[in-house]
Amino acid sequence: MANTYRLIVVLSAALGDEGAASLTETIKAKVESGATLNSLDTLGIKELAYEIEGQKNGYYVQVNFTADSDFPKELERVLKITDGVIRFIVVRVGE
């Protein structure tokens, strides 16, 4: 059964605009490989609440998608090993 999920990813500000756009496309391709992409919003650079890995700012990207319940686990595994991803969270959107 498919569920709706929201992914928020914080990318390293050190990537620059082009690097962040490239990594966003990579994440989009991964989501599309196993899920239906509903929307992708680039929220831009925002100040982090606290310093992470020596960085005070990050690129925020929000992805809404519909997938089977096993896909978010695989997506999290890939994001953990992806260079340039500082933090991420995947949550199921309630009904």
C-alpha cells in the first residue's frame, strides 16, 4: 500500500549553487526511481539552529512523494552515504 511522505534535506552550503542544484537532481532521480514524485521545492539557504560539521548555513530542499512503506528506508540508507548531505528527515504525512 502506498503512503505519502515528506523528505527535508539540508545540503552543505560549501557546495555552492551549482553543486546544490546537481545534488538536488541526484536526490530527485533517486526518489523517482522508487516512488512517485509529488513535488520538489528548493527552499534556499537558511541559517542552521546550531553549527553542524563547522557550517552555519545550509541549502534546504523539501520533497513530497508517494511510495510503498519499504522505500523510505532505502532512501535514508542512500542519503546517509551521500557526500554533501548534512541532515535529512523522512516523515509519513498523516491522513
